[in-house]
Amino acid sequence: MLISSEDQKAIEARLHAYLAAFEKGDAEAYAEQFTFPACIWDGVNWIAIPDRETCLKKCQSWVQEAREAGAARGATLDMRIIPLLSKAAVNQLSYQRVGPDGRATENIRAAYLMLKLDDGWKIATIVGESEPATLD
């Protein structure tokens, strides 16, 4: 095994903290989950996040967009960690944004490149895509 079970738990905890910060609209806590520079591919755009200040501004903008689209919270559907090296892993996530009425508004699939640094596991890169949720 390339990473320990403690590392796997830390990676999961980091991603749960990232998702919780976004759902609360807490840009400070959101930025704490990253190492900089970071990058995000949103399915259309490659977004450079060179520093904490840029991350704070992007988070505030993305939270506002999610709220305007009707999202009030989120739900993790699946999370899988793929070890790459002893200090690098990918966390694959399936996630739904959910409206105040409990209906899914958006389906998100993403892969998070996680790096183990001196201050723990951090997000370095996100590659994701989303689509509106469909009613069955």
C-alpha cells in the first residue's frame, strides 16, 4: 500500500472539510484546504489559483453562483481514494448540490489531486465537471 489508513482518513477528512466550507460559504475555511498555487478545471475553464487571496475571491463568487442556481447544501454520493505515491493521491468524488426542498439541483464529478505536505494533506488540483440534475 502506498499510503496508510491514517493518510486515507486524513484525505477524506480534508475533502469533507472542503465541501463543508463551501456549503457554509466560509471562504477562509475553503482556502485552508488548498496548497498554492493550485488549479481547477471546471469542465470548460482552466482556472489558476496562485494564492490565498485569489482563492477567497473565487470561493465567494462560486458560492454566490451555487446559491443563485438554487443549491442550499450538498450530498456526497461516492468518494474513492486512489494512491499515486507515498505523498500523492487522487480523491474521486461524486456529489450533488441540493436545494432547500431536498431535490438535487446539480450533479458533480471531480478528481482532487491531494498532496501530503508539512501541514497535512492539501488539495493541489481539481478536475471536475457538472451537469444539472434531472428529475426521474
